[in-house]
Amino acid sequence: MTTFGVLRRIIFAAALVPAVALVYGVFTDNLTANPIEYITHTTGNTALAFLIITLSVTPLRRLTGRNELVRLRRMLGLFAFFYACLHLSTWFILDWFFDVARMAADVVERPFITIGMATFLLLLPLALTSTAGMIRRLGKRWQKLHRLVYVAAITAIVHFRWVVNADYREPRLWALAQSVLLGFRAWWTLRTRLFSRS
């Protein structure tokens, strides 16, 4: 196995640690005094973390010249979606226990739920079109579609910001990270265009 293959397996195993920790916490009754809130926050924070990490792959590849890093992007993006699914399932099952009418009302009445649902709906087509077959079928449209990940990251941060009541430090750090990544993308695009004209 190549060094990159080993790295990929290590990252895959590390990405499962938050989920395994939650399962262990459930069976050992060690999820704080409010387990539903703990699961909700852990899965949401982990989904956002993987979303930002996914967006970091391309800048890291361009800065280091290690093109093989791009092969990590799909896996990391799918882990972001996986934890987003767990986050949504916590609300769907543990908060409302499949009460669709009350969930629909919750989406309409609470803005942070509305934007959270919008974020999930943005991530859904990205996950569904992440296969090699869909990349071939969509062609150039695939890249345009997957730029939605930047929008999803912004709405995810807004969702997080609206959830917290007082301590805004963590949402601000995520917003800063997202701003740096968007700034890098804009700078790289401008740099590429300038070089192509010279």
C-alpha cells in the first residue's frame, strides 16, 4: 500500500471517531445531563468541521503542489454529509419522533431551523452526485453544482450562529475560516486570469 493509501485510511478512521464516541456514550450513559442536546451539538459541530476541512483541500493542494490531496475531498465531503444526516436525524427522531406536522411548523416558525434545513437541502444534491458516474454524466455542470458547497458552508455557519444564545466565539472562528477560504479562491481565480493574459 502506498503512503497516500495509508494516510487515507488513517483519515477515514479518524473521521469515524466522533460517531464511535457518541455510540459509546449512549451505551455507557455518559452524554451529559442533556443527551439529546449533546448529540445535536456534537453532530452539528462535526458536520460543520468536515465541511470546512473539505473546502480546505483545494487551497492546500494548490499551495503544496500535492495533487493527490484532491482524492481526499470526496471522502471528507461525504463525512460532512454523514454527520449532517446524524444531526438532522437527532432533530427528526429524538426531538419530534417523526411528528411531521410539528416538524414542518418548527421549520417555518424558527429561523435557525429553517436555515439548517436549507443547508441540508444544499448538501443533498452534492452527496447524490459525488460518484464517478455522476461526475462523468454531468461534465462541466458538476463543478458548477458543487460550488454550492460554499453556500452550504455559509448557511451552516449562520445556522450555528443563530443557535447559540451568548457565546459567539466559535461561530466567529468558523466564519473567519470560511472567509479565508473564499478569499483564497477569489485570489487564485484573479491570479490565474492575470497570468493567462500575460
